[in-house]
Amino acid sequence: MRETPIKLDNRLLSVTFDEKTLGLTGILDKRTGKTWRPARTAFVVNVWDSMSQRNCPRAAGFDPAATMRRVRSDDQQLTVDYHQEELGISLRLIYTLRDDCLEVDLPIESLKESKPDQFHLRSVELFPQFGGIPRGEQGYAVLPQYGGILHHFDREAPPDAEALAADPQTEFAVSALFGSDPAGPREHGSMMYGHQGHWEDMVALPLFGAVHQNSGYLAVVTSGEFDTEIRVKIDQGPERLNSVAPIFHFRNDEIDDIDPVDRTVRYHFLAHERANYAAMADVYRQHLLNEKGCLPIRERLRENRLLDYVRDCYYLKIYFGRKPTSPTGDAELQTYLTYREARELLGAWKRAGVIKANIDLTGWNREGHDGLYPTLFPIETTFGTEQEFQDLIEEAKKLGYRITVHINYRDTYRRSPDWDPAYVLKDSHGRLVKQGMYGGGTVYPSCPVPVLERFLKRDLPRLKQMGMDGMLYFDGILGMAQPCYDPSHPLSRRQYVQAVKEHLEYAAKLFGAVHTEVAQADLIGTVDHVMHLPAYKWAKPNWIKHAAFYQKGIAHEGIPLQAMVYHGLMLYCLSGSLAEEPLGALAVLPSVEYGALPRDTWYNNRPADRIAGERRQYEILCERLGHLQLEFMVANRQLDAQVFETVYANGQRTIVNYAEHACDVEGRTIPAKDFLLL
């Protein structure tokens, strides 16, 4: 007798499951006729065998020691129980169909380990090779790395493949040494919200997706995202299939406790003109607004005078000095600017026409930038007296600027008078975590739990009393989420982020608003401005050359995915090396396309000579385009080889011409390296 497939069905989608294995067999989008198919298994369970010291992968539906049982089903929901007798692992998956969305939930309460003395669940990879698209077909994968990248299915090696193969520090080059095809089958995994091994990926959004011809999907991890990996598989098998899948991690080490939250991912399906990355950004933004409770800047600034000021201002960092990097941290402090020189420069800046600015004073703390963290005080007098520092603050306020300081409580140094290993992150072996070195010496990242009471509540009120009235700037915070294994303050990656949010919330209550070096989507509503929004399109190779996704040639094109999500919810400036470029057209046009505010840094870079360029940035990005900061960004597309259009919810558009020659758009001429606001 022929088996009848199990089906979830509504007016938009039809989802079918194999009657025998209970594995997903396809998702039909009725609007386009496209069927998205997974691999033959619904998921792969990875279990650690502590006796044999090896990983035990098992594919659901194809494992004789495992059973799959349908618990309940109707045309909108299917519940399946999985039990692997040999390994003692049980879990449940709930598939729910809602409009254009299929939600897959792994309830944490269903997870059981009946043989915990030997077997520990490591991870579950959901829908391996879902929607695998053969090489050569029209479409692309949408990935959140470095602000947003595309991998095109109809392109071969990325445009910089030759440079990758010639660079001995890349995976392309190393693979070629042994005769393998560096552009052959490959994989790359990135933890959402970062991981030390791949921190350069800068994964700030818990999502991924794909477009194939006139259909697309966006997958959003709505629960358990802090322990979810995005696994990209390129050119797999004879068809050279390309796919993306989530891996729910439960443990990195067998001693880890499982974070007691559900693992949930929603697949939103997009059709026709909505099958593009701009629509994906819109879907996720709506999730933030409707389910995460995020408020648009337009609403938040009504009761926040500081946010109302900074929404269309210039962001300036004044960098007084630092010590050269060394393992001991005892190198001589170098002076870039004095407090008196900075005060004089601000007067010239105002006279040039830069009217509004949020100014971060950097290196004012003891022994300069990256000097003796977490110790901030006393004020470093190599750059001037304490009175001259206070005069600088008062002068900035008199000129109508908002002024604040750059602080860092994540990096700590042994030379600090506040040094205590008790507040340092511990790894799973109980050792102090180390992460490189800066001017203060070897960096020991702190655990945010003890730091809040011990240092922030000691120092921040004092900063406020000094007259700081700008957005307090947190450096080095939440580039990635990290666990802590100290028994006095253990943290999962999710709890780490929550503890950091408590830092930011405390500071926001004192100062009115905060901004950070980088910011994950989970911080929208807590962080008001991010100084370094990554933009792959404008990052120089020496900036990202160590990123694994770059070395593996996964990125064909950079897109403003993160910018499109954040715009109207969080203010931002662009990252990359733009601030270090001469302040010409290239320092302005990317910010026009990406809807960013201007930023620059004064140090030993002849700041007086930069004022004219900064004034041009301010005139374009703040005075002419500043009103757009309150609007959502709803579209971005390429019109010509070097011409890009960005569309806002109020109907206005910016069209940027990066070319060396003029171009015509809709009967209007755009000069070389210029833009239009329509």
C-alpha cells in the first residue's frame, strides 16, 4: 500500500513530510510554484561519547537505533518525538505553519539525556542542505557576515580569488599547496553574535536566507540564537549544491550546562518582487518591532533630549595618546594631542560650520588609551593638567556640542591598580582567558557580572559629575558573546549578553544614551548609536583578510543588510577604513548609500587639515540627509555598474554614483563621485 505524505497546508504554503521517516520532504510556495527541498534527513544529532572521546553523529530517519514518532498533527501543526536508544537522547520538534512562515521549535523541556555519564548532546543541525541550489542557477545566499554579504549561485570563484590564492595567509593559498582545488567543496560556520575563532565575521543578525529565481526564504532564529551557528555549504556533491542551515549548539565542552531555552527558527517565504534581501531586512525589522518590543528612534527621542540632539550630528573622537603595544604594557606613553590643542581645534571646527557633534575623548584615562583598564582615574596629565581637561569639557559645551569619554571595562591588564583575577573570564579549565595585547599589555577580558558593581557604579557617577553630557562610549564591548566558567559568576553566552546589557542600561540612566564600538541586533533599544557598522563592500583586504568567510571565498558581494535592519531603530556610522581615508568623496558616498552618519578621529593626523572635509561630511550627511535618520530603509539596489539607489519609507531616494564619470538617471545627471536626493 502506498504511503500518504503528512501535509501542513494553507493558502500560501504546502509542507510535506515523509510518512515513514517523518522527515521534511518539501515546502511548496503556491505563489511561485517553487518547492524548497532539504536533504534526506530532517536533522542531524551530534552526541559526545566521553568514554571513547569522539563525536557520534546520527541522521534522523536513517538510524536503526533511533525512533521517530508522530505525537499529534493537523493541517497547521506536526509534533514529532525522536529517541536514540543507544545514546540515550530524546527530543521533540514542533512544526507550525502560519501564513507565509514555517516555525520549527525544539522545546528545551523535551530534551532528555538518559545516559549522562557517557553521552552528552553537543548539537542538532536542522534541515541540512535545505533548498540546495546547484551552481550556475540564478539566485544567491544572504548571509549576515560583516554587515551583509551575498554568495551568488551563478558565479564561480569570487572576484578576489586570485588575490586570495596569492596570499599565503589564506585558506585558498594553503589548499593550493597540496594540490586541492581551493574553490572546490567547502564549508564555513559562524556563531551568531560572534565567536573568538571567527570574530572578524561580525555576525550581528540572527538570520540567513536565499533567493532562487522568483522565490526566496528568510530564516530567523527567534530563540536560542546565542548558541546557534550558521553553517554555509558551498559546491557540495556532483550538482555543486549551495545551502545554509542552522546548528543549535547545546555544549562546547562536556562539562557545560545546557542553557535552558527553546531552540526556535522561523522560515519566512518570499515571492516575486519580495524575493530579495531588502524584503528580508523588512521582515526581520517587523519582528523586532512587533515581537521584541523595539521602538523606532522617532518615538524614543520624544522623551530623550540627548537622543533628539545626536540623531543628526557629527561623531568625533579626539585621541590624546597611547602606549605602543607590548606584552608588559610599560612602553612610553605617546602624545597625539594635548587638551589645550583639542580645545583650540574645536573652536575652529565650530567656525567652519560643524554645528552639532557628539565628541568622545579618548586616552584621557590613566596611562592613555588602552592604558590601565579597568582603572580610569586619575586623569592622565601627560596631555595637560586636570584643569585644562575640564576647560576642554566646558568649551565643548559652550560651543553647543555634547561631550563624553571613551571607556572600556572589557579589557583588563595586570598592571592596573584594580587588577584582580577574580573578575576575569575563565575558560572551561578554570584558566584566565587571554585575548591578545594592547598598550596596557596582555589583555584579560573581564566577566561583566562582577565588573558592574565593582567598577561601573564606582566610576560612572564621577564622570557624570565632571559635566559629561554626551552619549557615553563603551569600547570593545560585545564584539562577541563569551561564556564564563568561574564558579563565582558562571555565564552562558546568552547570560553574558544580558549582563552587558545591564552595564549599558545603567549607563543610559545616568547619561541619557549610550553608544558602542559594535552592536548586535539584540542590543537595539539599549544601544542608541554604533560607531562601527561593518560594510563589506568598503572594507579593505587588510581589514578582513583573516576572516574565514573571506579566506574561503564565500563572499561575492557586500550589501547593506545590517544597515537596512538598523536604520530608523539605531543610529550608526560606518566601519572599515573610511575614517582613515582622506576626507574626499569616498569618505562620504558610502555613508550616503548606507544611510550612515559621519565620523572621524583627531590624533597625530594633522586634524586642522581635516576640518574642511569634515564640514563637507556634516553638510551632506547631517544637514541635507539628517532627516532620513528617522525613516526606515526599505530598498537598496544597483542601477548600473557603479550606481546604487537606496529608498526610504517616506518615498525619498538617494542615488549614488561612484564612477569617475557622470551618469544619467531618470533624466537627471549625477556628476562623477556624487549623489542625488530625490
